[in-house]
Amino acid sequence: MNILPGITLHMPASEQDTFYFKTLRKPLQSDPEATACIFYNEEANGCEIRYGRPISCQTYPLSFNGEKFVLSSKDCPGVGQGEVSKEALQEARDLAEKEFNERRETTAALPALYSVFMNMMIKQSAEAMQNLSEEDRKKMDEILSKSDETSDEDTTQNQSESDPSE
């Protein structure tokens, strides 16, 4: 589900699956083998949403895993370039820790949001079904009965294919 241009929310397909966000990537013109964030402007060598960047972009390439700080990408062009003041390093660490905590809180909240979305969809579906005309109800019943017949045929066929005695 696209929630913003370039950002997709992946809903779980089963109870074992998890929610996650994915930022789309695009190939670089200068190196078709490499990719970059969808918001990266290669000509300007900068972020198109600089002042509204997600916190994970603000902390890049520094990340915090709950125990220690790590470089998430050693390929970041700024790594190893110039001096970093103690204040700047502390600010980066504070931001990386904040990003970790916010990600953990978001992950904890996603199942509740999923439940809210699903309840809204079920309610809207029920309301739509109540507002169907008699003609539309008959069409719906016809479609569902065909679906049930197909499902029954598939089940019977699968059973006979797996039963060697037939």
C-alpha cells in the first residue's frame, strides 16, 4: 500500500509476517548498477525533501540497534571525509537513538492500526452490502455461487488427484 510517493507500507499476509515500510529506490544515471533513494536528486547531489526528511534519513548512515551505534553503509560518500566535532557526533548519536525508539514504538503500534483499518473496511463493506439493490444482490449471489462451485470442483479434483485408488 503506497502511503506517500516513494514509500510503501507492506501489510502482513499472515500472523507470522510483519509490517514494514519500504522506500522505493531508483537507478542512478551515473551508474546504472547502483540505486539511490527515490527522493535523491542526482543532478543537484541532494535530497528533494531535505527539510521534511524522515528521521532515518537524517541519521544516515549512523544507526542504533538498541545496544550500540553502527554504520549502516560504509559506501556513504561522507564517511571518512573531514573532521566531526564532539557536539556533531553526540547530536548524530542522539538522533540515531531517537530514530531507534520511534521505530520500535511504530512497530508496536502497527498491529493496532491494522486492526482499525480492517474494522473500517469490514464496516464499509457491510454498509455497501446493505445498500445493494435487489438486482445487484442477485448478481452478487450468482457470482458467489459460481465461485463456490469452482472451489468445490477444485477441491474434488485435488482429492481425486491425491487419491491413488481412483
